[in-house]
Amino acid sequence: MSADRTTPALEVAGVAHTFGRRRALDDCSFTVPAGAVTALVGRNGAGKSTLLRAAAGLLRPDSGEVRVFGEPAGDGSLPRIGYVAQQAPLYPMLTVAQTLTVGSRLNPRWDAAYAHRLADDADLPGAARVGTLPAGHRSRLALVMALAKRPDLLLLDEPLAPLDPVARTEVAGTLMADVAERGTTVVLSSHVVADIDGVCDRVVVLTEGRVRLAAEVEAALDGHLVAVGAGIEFSAFDSSEVVEVRAAGADATALIRPTGSAPSGGLAWHRPTLEELLLGYLRTPTRQVPTA
Ligand SMILES: Nc1ncnc2c1ncn2[C@@H]1O[C@H](COP(=O)(O)OP(=O)(O)OP(=O)(O)O)[C@@H](O)[C@H]1O
């Protein structure tokens, strides 16, 4: 069954969650259309893993609603979801081949041929015990397990972090091929802009448990500008439009989300790079900016 492209793959509405006195998620709302590849970006502790667990139906948030293809996240949505947690939980005593066999027995939609092809592509030796594999190989095996389940929604918690640069590009290529072939929806968390650029078509930025930006990457880049000038010149903008100002000698550099037309006159400005956009938000955790 391919993904239903009319219903959003993931809808997060007003989701809040606390652990003890620690607020992990605060009124989070965003939508992921079916077939999109979305980066969930945030600093350590921003709430990315908590949000992914809620999307996977493994954590029931204190308030708000999470829907997967229109159904409340939970046991019912599980067969359509492939979820890989940060620690890539696998049985260390099993071999790679045994792990794939377990996957085939537990998942009704398991694609054995695809699993073996992906394992071969990742150079995973069938006879090797999982516990003896390097972290990067364990992470790739966890991804094989998630993909061979043939999910409609793939939730990946920092999938590229344990990988070397070559493996990163290989895994990104595998994900892109799956998306192109099956229209799989992917939500992956990452800290690394290079891993997101060219791979993800949407971005959700979380700071301190709040959604600061949720938009298509190109629309977000078009909707912001980096302006360089004396601080006073930024007064042309409403304070709500200024995401971040950084002093640089007599001048300052600002990330701005203009609500009107682009500035004219003495202010030099350019379209932000993805790194400038994301860093501007990540460095200013508390300012509230509406989502696109
Ligand atoms: N089981 C838990 N018990 C208590 N606090 C938790 C628990 N899980 C997460 N937290 C706290 O909730 C906040 C959000 O954590 P979360 O792991 O979701 O962030 P993250 O963005 O995934 O971070 P990282 O990039 O470091 O993985 C943090 O302050 C974290 O310490």
C-alpha cells in the first residue's frame, strides 16, 4: 500500500509534555504533508526525541493531539510507521541475518528482498553479531529494519550522527531512493546543516520545546533575509520581524523575516543560506515567531 497523499502524514496540534518539572514540549503545532522529507532541527534538549516518540505513538503527550495519516498516533498507526530511536535498539547477541529474520516474523509488510539488498549495500555481514558491529553499522542495520518494514512514515532520530561522511551520503541516497520510489514520508532529526541541505524539503525548528519555524525549505529561505548595517537601520523593521541581531564591529548582521517588501536604500542584504537561517533561530531560543 502506498502512502495516501491527500491526508497529511503527520499532524501535531498544540502538543505539550513535561517530565517532572521539565517542560520538554510546549504548544507544538505543525503539519507534515505525505511524501515530504522533513528535518526536525534543534539544539540538545530542544525536544526532538520527545516529539518523534509522540509521533511514533510511544509517548502520550500531556495535552494536544498527534495524528498519523488522519488517525490518532498509537497502536493503530504503528504498522505504517518505521521508527529508529537514537540508540538504534537491536539485540546484540543476534547476528545480522537473525535480526533480519526476526524483522520478517514481526512485520506483516516486511520486504525480505529489499532488506537483503539494503544490508548488502551497507556491507553488513550476515554472520556478524550485532553487538560486535561498529556504531555506524548498527545504525545502518536499524535503518534497514525500519525501511524493510515498508512504512508509509519513517521517523528517524539523528540517523546520520554515528556515520562517517561516505556512509552519510550513502544513507541519504537510500532514503531519497525510497522516497522517490514509494513516496515514503520521512521526518528526521539532525544537528548538522550539511545533512539537511539538499535532502530535506521541509524544516521544523524547535527551541526549548517550542516550534519556531515550520515551513518548506525554499519558502523559508525566500521569506527571510540577512541584512548588514548599523543597528539603527534595522529600526525599519518591526521588532517581531527581527529573528536575530549580531554585532560585528560598528555594524550588525540581522536575520529578518520581513512581512512587507524587501528593504531599499543603504541596507545591504541577501537571501540567507540554510545555515544562516537555522543558526539565526537556534541562537535565539526564546523569541516567538509564528509558523509559516
Ligand atoms: N524520560 C525523560 N525523563 C526526564 N526528562 C526527560 C526525559 N526525556 C527527555 N527529557 C528532557 O526533556 C527535554 C527534551 O529532551 P529530548 O531528548 O526530547 O531533546 P532532544 O532535542 O532530542 O535532545 P538531543 O539532541 O540531545 O537528543 C530535555 O530537557 C530532556 O532532559
